[in-house]
Amino acid sequence: MTLTSHAIWPSRSPLSEPAFAHLPACVVGIGVDVVDTARFAAVIGRRPTIIDRLFTPHECVDAHGLRRQPHSLAARFAAKEAVVKVLKDTTGMQWHDCQVLVDANGAPNLRMRGRVAEAAEWLGITAWHVSLTHDGAHAMAFVVAEGVGP
């Protein structure tokens, strides 16, 4: 299953102010990551507490309130890793600083806070786009960061 959406990101960035509205948006960064779903499930099986370390409670349940399966969590972990690749310097980042949530239609979106939001603001990122997929042995995420650049 593949879902794509625009991100929800409450930005405090000065780049979103009207003075910068004339600047064209551009791709600031691209990140992609692939996760072996069986390996990810095995890690969860050995250390179930890793779920709480990597994901917020909202990320762990679907729109119906059911616990996400390992392949779905693997895709979300891939999205977080893809964000790391966009930001490059993730000193001080906590896994909960990047959340992979869903909108009312079930499409994924990214919500940043803490060190991740600060790094994104410094890079001039004003919007995030994410696509998740999982099939068989692999889960994958593709992330595009859009903005006016630093």
C-alpha cells in the first residue's frame, strides 16, 4: 500500500512571513530509506520497548485505534531515517521530534518539533512531503523537503 500526502508543519519560520512570499519554493532536500520488515519485526520481538523509544503513542495506532503492525511501523521508521538524511546534522535529535501521522483520509504527514524543527527552520524548509510503502520483505519511505533554502 502506498500513501502520499503534504505534511502538516506548524512553522514559526521567518521564511513563511509575507516578506518572503515572493521567493519561489524549491526542493531543499530529498531523503529515502528502505527497511527490511522481517528484521524490524525481529528487533521488536527481542526488545518490545524499542517501539516506545522510536514512536509516539499516536504513531503506534491506526485511524481505528488498532495497534500498527510491524510492517507499518517499519515504513514509519524509514520515514524518520529519510528525514535524517535530509537534515544531515541531527545532533541532539530525539526520535519523537519527527512524527509520522495520518490525516483524516489515512494519508501520511510529518510533524516536527524540538531539534528537528529547529534544523528544518535553519535550512529554510517550509513544507514536507512523504510517501510510504510496504510490500513483502521491505518498507520504504521517500521524503521531500520544500522551502526557500538557508
